[in-house]
Amino acid sequence: MKQKIGLTVGILLILTWCLLPVAWIISLSFKSQEAITNGSPGFFPSSGGAAGFANYSDVLADEQFRRAIINSIGISLIATTLSVLIATLAAYAIARLEFKGKKFVLTTALVIAMFPVVSLVGPLFDLWRTIGIYDTWPGLIIPYMSFTLPLAIWTLSAFFREIPWEMEQAAQVDGATSWQAFRKVIVPLAAPGVFTAAILTFFFAWNDFVFGISLTSTEAARPIPAALSFFVGADPFNRPASLLAAAAVVATIPIVIIVLLFQRKIVAGLTSGAVKG
């Protein structure tokens, strides 16, 4: 009985710690700017300080924010698709082929994935301006792929090592080519790992701020996290906190929907490849 009570209290404390900032941002998104400026207390806005869904309609009516949504969706989807395709082929080769330096390749990939993002912003800024892809979609897609590919390769190689080699050999005995065996047998079996790699890549690209703010200068390619920093309102010394909160909620909705819809696959993908090897 005491263990159940302790477990329940612990879960409630963790949920409160994790969800309190989210609840506070949602509360701010429904308050008027005057109520926030005057220090309206509590989660729920009073009748005089409530803005309702006006903040959300104002945010969605902003051309800059709508353009940022399009940029984030396009850049994230392209980076995710390319990363998953390349990582799937590379991880399969690493898992199936024997060659010198395999462990070195995997270790290097993991080191690259952990490399500080800020240290590359300056060189990329100069390089992108020189070759003409600064403030463009490719100028963000390439860095996103550079940091997500190593982690995706590391994750997928563990899944491919778990798949019995005999299944691919059996498909080839039945007349399938190496490519057909890979596409119709191996990839479906590694679907949880492929899905996990895609989710991690999409999350990184969607939530990135450093590259988004440093490698863009206009709305042509600026993603949502970077666009939020330019919400200054009429008074640059009094930031529109209510509009910023509404924009943050809108930007978080796609991530929440993905997690709620595919949470089982995400958990399966994160745990299945870690059984052994």
C-alpha cells in the first residue's frame, strides 16, 4: 500500500514538473496583452483580461508566421525523407558487410551527432554566403541532415543486426534479387527503427533554433522557432507575450499530434534495437 502511494505521488510530481510550463504557456495564450502587462495572476484569465481565441486568429493571420509554418513543414519533411533514405542504405551496409574500420565509422558517426551545433554556425555562415545557399531551404536542410544522419545510422544499424541473415538468404533462394530482398524483407522488419529515425530527424529539424536564426535573414527560409524571435509587436520594448504564447502553442501542436498518434511505435522503435548488440 505504501509503495503504491509513493509511486502515485512520484508520478504526480513528475507530471506536474513536466506539464506546468505547458499549462502556463496555454494560459498566457488566452490572456490579453493588457492582462499580462498588469500582472494578471493565476492560470485562468479573468473576464476582463481574457482574449479567447483572438490571439490565435491574430497569429495565424500574420503573414510572417504563416510563411514560417510552410518553411518548417517543407524543410523538416525533406530533411527527414533524405536522412531516412540515406541512413537506411548506409546502416544496412554497415550491419551486413565486413570491412576494416567499421567500429571507427560508427564511433565517428556518434561523435558527429554529439558535436556542438554552435561551433559550426560561423563557418557555415561564411561558406553558405560564398556558394549562394544562405537564406535558402537547402542551407538548412544540409545541416539538419549532417546532424541527424549519424544518429539515424547508429540507430538503424542496431536494427539490421537483429534481423537474421537467413531470412534474406531465403528470399534470394526463392528468386528475389538482393535489392528485392532488402526492400521487401529487410526494410519491413526494420520498420520500427526506420520510424524512430524519421521521428528523431523530424523533431530535430522542427525544433531547431540555432541554425534557423543564424543561416537565414528573411522570411524566405526562416522556420518557426527563429520566426518567433521576430515577434516584437508595436512596441519593441514590450514584447507581445500573449501572441508569442499562442504562436508557441500552434508550433507545438504538430509535435504533440505525432507523439499521441505514434507513441507506441516510438517506444517500440527506441527499445527494440537495444535488446543486444
